[in-house]
Amino acid sequence: MCRILLVEDAVPEAQALRALIEQHPCAGAIQLESCTFSQVRKRISQGPRVDALFVPVDAPGDRPTCGLDERAGIALVRELQDRGDLPLTVYCTTRAAYTSAVYGTEHQYLLLAPYSPTEARNALDKLFGLLGHRAASPLALRSNGTVHIVDPVDVVYVKSMGRKVLVKLSDGRLLESYAALSELEQQLPGSFVRCHKSYLANMEHVVQASADGLVMDCNEAVPVSQRQYRSVRDALMSFSAL
């Protein structure tokens, strides 16, 4: 599953862009969300993890005197990049003059309106290719002096314990490793959902879900915070439909 966040209030021809995304051959594997520009930081920081961000270069709140490299969309991407929260990024703009300004920040594609179906598909194909590579990458977890190479599909859940994480594997093992939950969240594929500030759960292993928590196929329960329940429920519904 690829979770895409589309900034709709400022993206030129936002409805046309949404339609092009929904027409992609892999649309069934896309969970498309939208928000306003002012909500982007909060949405990304609170989870569930966003895999890709479609963001306008020219966004509300820009000062008229801003230089090309100071557009609000570029500033947002630079801020997320600096704090390590930047998803894969597609810039959107109506102004060809911005095509050089965006290259001071990390991004995977730039779409120039009016959006071409071919270009939109190329952007999504690139995102899927990058996410597929990321999903296929194994985790290297150091535990008790040993490095364990773990396939993400075998991870049931991850629990944060201060400066360590506890990783539950489908074979019953528990690996305790020095790592930050946020770092692992960036490495793990879209089948993982942040269900609690201290937990990531692999939806591949969920057998039951309620406001009280998730029951995993290892017969263990993983908590779901009240704030996260709706997004976790929606993520599970989308995931089960793939």
C-alpha cells in the first residue's frame, strides 16, 4: 500500500490531479488522503506514515517579496527534510520558472500544470518503484552483539522502549535493538501502521481490530491510542481491500 498525501487547497487543478492519481493502474494499492497546506506538518508528525507527498511550490501565505527559492512549498519540503520527516515528494506548479528553484531540496518529480496524464503516470511509476525497493530492503538489527538481517514481512510489531526497540518476529523471537521507532518507520513498507506513539504494527499480521487494540496472529495484543484509532481502522480497511 502506498499512502499519498495530496495538498489540495493550493495545488493547481487539484481535482484533475486527484483524478489522474485514481486512474493509475495501481490505484488499488494507493491510499489517497488530502489536507490543507497548514495541516501538512501536523499530519506527517502524527502518523500514520505518509509514503509520498504531492505539494504545491506556490502555497498560501507566501510573501509577495519571496525569491524563487523561498516559496512556501519549497520551504516546507526543506523543513521536513532537515528534521528527517520528508516522504517521497512530487512538486506541483503552474510556473515553469520554479523548475530550477526546487532542485535545492530533495524530491522525486515535478509536475507542471496543466497536468499531463503521461507525466502523472510517470511520477507515480517512479514513486512505486522507489517504494518497492524500500519495501524489499531487509532490516539490519543489532541485538546482544549480533546483527540480525530481518525481512520486514516477518516483523509482527515494533515497540519503542526509550532508546531501544523491541521487535516481535513471526517465528516467536523478540529482538531488542538500539534504534528509534521513527527511524524504523521510515525503513518499513506501507503494511506497517503507527497505531500508538510507542508501537508500529504490521497489518499483514492483524487478525482482529477494535478501539481496545489490535490482536496479532501471534496471539498478542497491540494497543491503539484513541487519537489513532480512526486512521488505523481506515488503513486496515484499505489494506484488506488490496
